[in-house]
Amino acid sequence: MPKIGNHAIFFSIFSFIEVQIPTGIWGWKPLIILITILFSISASVQAQKKVNLDSVRLARQQAIEANQRQQQLKLDSARNIRKHQADSVSSIRKHIADSLSRIRKYRESKRFQDSVSRIRQHRIDSVKKERNQVFNAQRAIRQNTMDSLAAIRKHNADSIHSNQLARSKALERTRKYRSSKRFADSVAVVRRIHLDSVKQVRKAANEKVMAELKRSLDSAMNIRKHTTDSLSAIRKHFSDSIKIVRKQRADSLAKIKDSKERLKKSNEKKQEDKMKLALELKIKQKRQAWSNEKMLKKKWSLPRRVIQNTYTHYNYYFNADKKMDEALLNMQRGKHEDYDSLLALFPFDPNKDSTKLAPDMDSIIRKASVGIQIHDPRTKWADDLYLLLGQAYYYKGNYPEAITAFRYIIAINQKRKAEEQKKLAAKKKPIDKDISVLEDEKKSSLDFLKHKPVNNEAILWMARTYTQSGQENDAESILELIETDKNVTEDLKGRIALEKAYLNLSRKDFNSASENLTIVADDAEMPHWLQTRAAYLNGQLLYKQGKFEDAAKHFQMVVDLKPKIDLDFYARKNLAYSLLKGGGSQEEATVSLRKMLKDGKYIPYYEQIYYVMGMLSANVGNTSDAISYFQKGISTPKATRKQKALSFAALGDVYYKQTAYAEARNSYDSAMSYGKQIASDPEMITAAKRARALDKAVIPLQLIADQDSLLRLSEMSEKDQLATIRHYIKLLEKHRADSILQAANAENNPKSIDEDGQGSNSNWYFSSTVMMQQGLNDFKRKWGNRPNVDDWRRIAATNLAANNKNIQSGDNTSVSSEANDDQGLPTEASLMAYIPIKESAKNKAHTQQMEAYIALADAYVNDLEDMPRGSQTLDTLDKRFPNHPHQAEELHLRYLIALKQNHLDDAQKYSARLRSEYPETKWAKDVAPTRDPKLIAEENAGVANFYDETYGLMMQRQYEVVLQRAKEGQAKYADPIYEKRFRIMEAIALTGLGNFEKADTLLTNFISASPSDSLKNWADVILQFVKTNKPVAHPILDTTINKQIVPNTTTVTASKPTQPTLQPTTNTIAPPTNYVYKPASEHYFIFYFSKMESRVMGLKAGLNDFNTFNFSGQKLAVSLDVLKPDQGVILVKSFANSTQARIYLNAVRANNVLLKQFKPEDYTLMIISAENFEKLNTEKDMMPYVKFYKSHY
């Protein structure tokens, strides 16, 4: 309870008295007394309170002073204790420091140091003395042992030397005797006697056996014949009787069966007709009973509206829509896309894949049809059912029915809008005269509760159906109509762009398609799979157009959308190519690929990732990284045979460009071994052709190396030869053990599955390349290189005596049947027989080397176009064998090298020397002057000029004039070569004018009449274009684009027939004063570049391959000439006239692979006459000729 002050009590009492007691009762005296009492009480209370406070204050002060005294006492005692301890520690430390100082002074004194030195010296002297005594004893023992060993070794060496000397003398006598004619004759006589005696014994025994066998066979034959005849007679009688009985029964049964079948068929037909009629009546009754036309007579009240909408939505529409979603999902799940080729916008093509969805679409059609038939046509979901019906017909490929369904939806919507306008007009309300085709799709927060009209979807689907069915003009009209509609929204623009992109892709208008695909890819309202496909397809189109930066952005968009793993991989792969092509560094381009190598989910794609990284490295000239990546891809555990083949082919290309021909050949061989299933791919064709060309260089190289090693062995002593041979046999044993271990591991480890679903691990002998090669090596090791003839063993036996002389003389190059041991390895004796010991054998080895050098140089010059190596090989031949017998062929090869390097003076010297020193050789005749090419060109100048002008008009697409001139050329000129060309040009003109039928007939007749003609490939290309673009029925002309149909005349892979190939003459062409225009003279093709880089040499090699594959009949030569330190040309020659050179130029320009590493501004493609090229090569200035070329060609 809170305390109340005295003054408060006083005032409260006073107030009470004042209120409760009237002043007039007792008067003021008692009141004064009371007040006095109260004051006295208050004073006493205050005094007591002060006394209490003073006592409390005094007690507190005393307690504080006592506490302070106690604390001061404790502090003093602690200070004294601490001082005592510090003094004791100081005294102890001083004592220790004094003692240490005395010890230190003693150790520093001379007396202590002298005593330590004396003790240490005494110990060292005693140790040295003891060590010297031990060393002396050991040295004496070692010397004694060495003396005894030397004596024993000398004794043994003397005995071994004497034994070896005696053995070598005995072997020499034996070898001399065996190499003598006497021994050979005696051996041959003994063998002949032995063979004759064996033959006589065998002949007598065989004759005896044959006689006994003939007698027994004759007797057995007689018995067998008698038994067979008797059994045959019995069987014949029995079978004849059975045949008669069977025939009678069969006839009777056949009659009965025939009558029963006729009766059965008649009954079945009657029953079928009856059932068919009953079914038709039943269906007709059902249709009449369930026709929804009657429902229109009923009032469209609210309860009926709710019931009809609910039943239609959640019964038939729900089931049909669910079925459609499942079918499309299954279709996308089971579709295998080829992402390396141009991706289709939609994964399903009804023209090809309609049978896959036919059962599901039939089910949807039935559900939607029944739902439409049994429900009121005024229901909201009727349009949705018609939309499903049209989509199902679209996926089945039934485009007319699909268009009908979509048109019905649009017509119903337009009819409804017209009725609404009539109602507004009747009510005299303002009406909108501009009726929109589209439905207004205004969005609100309650859209999820509303029914969404499908009118707009039906219009877009109808446009897609028109595009798919080939009615592109109708589709374009629809899209243009709705694009300008007043109700078009931003969401609808993305779907319109989708259909426009599909239309543009159908028309091959990739530029417009790319613009629309960009809109589709950026539209977040699109389905995820469609947005991803649009971005990837747009990236492919932009990459194809050379817009690499934009292509990289779209491929990056695909990666950001997180698609399926296969599409994700190909997007990252194309992203790397685009970044590199767009000017980015290799490190920047391969960042995404390196991340994939660190992610375990991309393990199945490691082989392709390494392949892509290798190709990127090879494209930028980083050959070491390219080789490393290709080898990693090949050694990937899950690598398929197809990818291994491609990696080996690419690795071979890298080695080939580096002129590492042995490694390139091994890589190409591996590529062909793994790529049997893709042998028709361009990479495999190139690998096969290059491997054949490299064989011509690698085989002579190997032969030269083998003969050099054998000749080095022949110069060694017999001891060193045996040591080398034994080392070689040990290597063979090691290699065989390694191969056996690898084979065992290969059998234990499962093989990768090939693309066709079959594993590569086969138990059949001929399916294993390793087993076949091992068998071939074993056969050659045992029997040598046998010719492919019958009875080769008997032929070898008849020549045994003659071969025996060669074996004994050391001039043997084949291995006898005893050349291998029981393990299949060559013996020391058989390998020793290969070493050329005699001079004749060495001469034979040198002869083989000379021939190999010439073959190698020929391969370098004519097959590989490697002139420096060819010249170097010939120099090596002259250095090693100055007087070799192939001088004429060497001069011819040097002549070709000089021509191809454009060293005309040197070529003329070699030609003159060849014709003067070796006039009768074929090489001299090959370089002899021929007719002047100008005379040959002038003979055909008339038809050539006419054809040249016609061809120029065709390139300008003046097809009416070309058609007239082509017919005129066939009638006017009798040259069969140009007559065929005019026929093909006539077909091209007909195609350009739209007369596909006549062009098809003309080209088909030409191909059937000339199946092996060089122009067949050209005709095939045009015929393929005609068949692709020929309208099927009722072609609809494109009224929006006034554009003629243009056949692709620039993608001709076969050249026009050329004039006879002219050999180069020894007379150089004098350069003219000014550039002259002579289209009928000899022409060259030139590739002008402004910067010498490694990719120029790659293009040179690529042009060689291009000529081999496409212009092999013309024997074109490719060379590189440098005009200035930073400028040069690649020259392809020669062409009879400008027309043929222009055809070649167009073919090179149309090839997308040759020039893919160059930007258009980095090079110039031109043709030039031989005379003008001499002027250009003399002046070394390209700009004047470029101006001349633009004005004349």
C-alpha cells in the first residue's frame, strides 16, 4: 500500500471536517485544537524520520570505511608477496647468469680449446689408421681375385676362340661344299631317284587298288542294277494301281466339293446381301433418329443450353481432344530427327507419315462426328469438334475434308455475326459495316471460365492445309487477309508468323521465312517444342545465308530454352560453328563444347563433340589440336563405327594437308574399314580415292626402306646379323602376344552397336578384319606372294630344284615351307635367307630401289600434285644412282614438274633434252609438239560461238530466245557433241517457260538413249528439278509474284564435253601488248587471292579432288602462281574455249564446300585466255585485267 504524506493526511482531514461538520455547531475552538494536535503529530513524525535517515547514513558510511580498510590490507599483503617473489627470482637468475658466464669464459679459454683439439685429432688419427688397414687388406684380396679371374677368362677365351675358329672353318668347308655344283647335282639326282622310285611304287599300288576297286564296283553295280530293276517294276505296278484309284476318288470328291462350294457361296452371298441391307436400314434409321436438325426446332433455353454444352464438352470433346493430345505426343516421342540437315518446322508430314496416325485419327473422327450428330448444333463446343475433325483429316492427309471442316467453322461464325448485325439494324442501333473475319480475343481476368472461340484457329489451320496441299496462293491470300484484320492482336501475330514461315519454307523463300521464324521464336505464348524448333531452324537458315552472328544468337536461344538432349547437342555444335565463322576465336567457339565434355549426360555424344572440335581446329589451321581431338573421339568407348569412319577420314584429311602421306593412308584405310555402311558418303568417297592415290606413294617408300635395311644388314658381320634377327623375332613375339591379349579383351568386352542394330562382334571368320589380315599374313609368311592361279603348289613343286640353287646361293626372295617354326614365327635361317649376300642380290635390291624412286616421283607428280617432293625424290635418285636406267622417265617427270610450276624455260630444256637423247621412247613422243590449238579452235568457232551466245542468253533467263536458238542449232549444225548440248538447253528453256511435261519427256528420252554420256549428270539434275516442281493437278499461278520458274543451271556437276585434250608444246606464247578478247581460244580458270594463307593450299588440294570427281575426263591441272608477295592465283588449265571455262567457273561457284573457308571479299573467280595469262604473269598486276574481265566477260 503506498505511503501517504503527513501534509496530505492533514489536508484530507481538514477537507472532511469542512464538508461534514457545519461551522455553527461547536464553533471554531475545537477546530483550532484539532489543528494544533495535528501539527504536533506532524512535527514529531518529521523529526523521527530525520533521525532514522541519519542513523542509516552513518551505518552505511561505517560499513564502506571498514570495507576500504579490508581491501587496502589485502592489497598491501599481495604487494609484499609479489615483491618477495620478484626478489627471489632475480637472485636466482643472477646466480644462473654468473655460472653460465663462468662456463662460457672457460670454453672460450685457450686451455679448453687445446684439450678439445687434442682429443679430436687423436680420434681422427685412430680412425684413419684403422681404415687404412682395412682398405689395404681388401685391396690385396681384390687384386688376388682379379688376377685369378683374368687367368680363368683368358683360358676360356682362348679355348672358345680356338673352338670358334675350328667351327667356322668346318662351316666354311660345309658351305663351300653345299654351294658347289657337285653337291647340288648329287642332291638333285638323289631327289630325282627317290621321287621316281616313290612314283613307281605309288603307281603300282594305285593300279592294284584301282583294279580291285573296279572289280568290286562292277560286281556291286550289277547286283544293285538287278535289285533296282526288280524293285522298280514292283513299284511301278503298285503306283499305277494307286494312281487309278486315287484319280477315281479325286474326281468324285472334286465334284462333291465343287457343288458344296457353289452352294455355300450362294448362301453366303445371300446372307451378306441380307445383312448389308439390314445394316443400311439400321444406319438410316439411326441417322434419322439422331439427326440434330430436329433439335433446332426446340427452344434454346438456359437449362437446355447448360445441359448440351456440358455433355458436349465433358463427354465427346474431352475424349476426342485427349486422344488427339496423346497421338501428337506419341508422334513427337517416336520421331527421329536429322538435325544435321535442314529441320522441318513441324515434326509431322502428312504426305509421308499419315499412316502412323491413321488409327488414332479415325477414332477421333468417329468421336467428333458422333458428338456433332447427337448434340444441338447451337452448342458452343460444336465448333471445337469441327476443329478436331479438320485436324484429324489433316493428319490423315485428306486435305479437302479438312478444308471443308475449317470452312464450316468460319462460315458459321460469319453467319452468326450477320444475324447479330440484322438484330442491331432491326433495333435501329449503329452497326459495323466492316465485318471482321477474326474473332476478337480480348483478354480478361475471367478468361479461364469462358469458352474460347476456335474461329481464329480454324482460319490458321486452313492456311496451313492450303500450304501443305500445294495451294500456296490461297494460303497467302488468307494470311494477308487476317494480317490486316482490325481484330488481330499481338498474341495472334505470332501464330500468323508461324503459318507465314511455313508458307515461305514451302516456297523455298528462306529470307522471308527467317524473318517470320524470328517472331515465332521470340513469342513466349508459343508451345515450348515449337518455339525451340523455330529458333533452331532459323539458326540453320541464317547460317546458310552467311549471317553467322545472328545464327549464333538463335542457336544460343535454343540452348537457353533447355530442349531435349539430342537437340541441345546439335544446337551447341552449330553454335560453335557459327561463332567461329562469325569471326570469333576457337576458344570462344568451343566453350560450350568443353562444358559438355564435363557433363556426364553427354557421354553418348563425346565422339561427336571431339569430332566437331577437331573440325573446328582443322578449319583454323590448328592441326595438332585437331589430330588430338580426332584421336580422342576414335578412342571413345561408346564410339559407333560410322562416327569412327568419319573421324578417321577427317584425321586423314589433316595428315594429307600436312603431306604426312603414310599417316594419311593409314587413317583412310581405317575409315574405309569402319565406313562400309556409309560408303556412298562424300567423306568416304574422298577417303577411298585418296587412299588409292596414296598407295602409289606409300608402297614405293616402304620398298625403299626395306631394301635399305636389308643392304645395311648385308654389310654387318654374321654375329651382328644374328643379333638383329633375334631382336626382330622377339619383337614379333611381343606383338603377337599383345594382339592375342587384345583379341581376348575384345571377346570379353561387348562391342558397340552399329546403326543398323547389329553388333560388330561376329564369330564368322570373314566378318573379322583382324582375323582375315592375320590369316593373310600367315599365308604370306609360309608360302610367300603366290600368284592367283590354280594348282600353285604343283607348279612350285616342279620348280623345286631350280629354286634350291637360289636358296643356297643367298639370292632368295621367297620363303620355303620350313620358314616358320611351330608357333608360326619366322626362323633365323629363313630371315637370314632374305639378306642379300652376293653381289647379284645387292644389284637386284638396287634395281628395285631405282624403280621405286621413279614410281614414288610419278605418284608425287601425277597423283598427289606435290611438286617439291617429286623434285626432291628425283634429286635423291640422281644422288644415289647417277647412272640409273630411267633417265628418260626422269626427264619426263621433271618436264611435268616445270610445266605445273609454270617454269616454261626449264620445261623447254627438259623437253629438248628428252627428244634429243631419247627420241625413240614413249616419253619423247609424249612431249612432241602437236597441232596448233588455234587451228582446232577455229574449225569449231562457228558452232562454238553460236552455242556460247545461246548459253549466255540461258544464263540471263531469256528462255523464249533460248528455245528458238536451241532448235535452230540442232537443225543447222551436224556436230553430235553440240547437238546433245542444244537438246539439254531446249529442255531447260521448256522448264523455264513452265512446259514441264515436254521437258520431262525430252530429258527422259535423252537419258535412256545416252546412259553413259558425259552430259547425263547435267540432264539428271534438270530432270530432278522438273519432277520436283512439276504441278500434280490444276496448277494455281502465283499472282502475287511475277516470277518465272528457273531451273538450277548453276549446280551442274558434269561439264560439257570438251575438245580433245592438247599436250603442252615447247613453244611459249608471247604475251600481247594489250589484253585481247578471244572466246574461241584456250582458256584457264583462275582463283585470285590477296593474302597467302594455309587455307589457299587447302583450296588447291580441294580443287584437285573436285576435278577428280567431276571433271576427270578433261585431265585438268591445278597450280599456284604468286604475282606479288601478298597476292597470287590458283590456276586450273586448260579449257578449249571460254564456254568450257565458264562452265567450270559456275560449277566451282555452286559448290558450297570448296569456298566455305573464304569470305566473298577475300577472293575473285575469273577465266582468262592463255595469251592474256602470259601478259598477266609478266606484269604481275591483277587490277587491269579485272577491269578488262568485267567489260568483256
